[in-house]
Amino acid sequence: MERVRQLALALPDVWEKTSHGEPTFWVRKTMFASFADATTHHGAGRDAVWCKATHVTQALLLASDPARYFRPPYVGPSGWVGVYLDAPPDWTAVDERLRHAHGLALMPRARTPRRPR
């Protein structure tokens, strides 16, 4: 967890808070990553970090290395990707996922135009 915290908090304007019983990382008002402790139902026996991602990125990572990446519960349907941390992690890959998630969180959301009255 400390290494995840160190990598996440090194990104610009990131802050941490506990949400749903786990450390989460935010930029502005958007969460972009969450630690999933192995001892909680979020980790389900394996330490991991969940990162905001697109559906395309999620699909590519799951297909490329299913032993390392997974579709996390709750946020997986939105495209998020999980990275297992219980085997010796590739910290460069974890850093890349966190940076990508951080960038996505900074992107403005597309707004649906209002219908004229």
C-alpha cells in the first residue's frame, strides 16, 4: 500500500481519503484509484489497486495479461481495471496505470445538451 500511495501522491493535485473503508486517491473531485486490501471484500484475498480506465484499455489489459489485470467489482462495468499486487508487481506498469487514471480524471466530462424549452 505504501508504494501505491507514494506513486499516486506524486501526481499533481492528488489527495487521499478513506472511502468505503479503503484508501482512495482523488484529483479535483474525481476518484481515480483505490487500494483494495486483501483482508476486505474489496481485495477478496489479494491486494490490488483499482484504476480508472476506458473500456478499450480495460479490454486490452485483460486480454494481454489476465494473471496481472482483472475487472474489479462495482467499478469494472465503467471500464476500471484492477492490478494485482500480491505477486511481485511490475511497479512501472502500476505507475503507468495510475498516471493514465489520473489523466482520465482530469478530462472534462461530456455533457448532454439541454433540450430547448
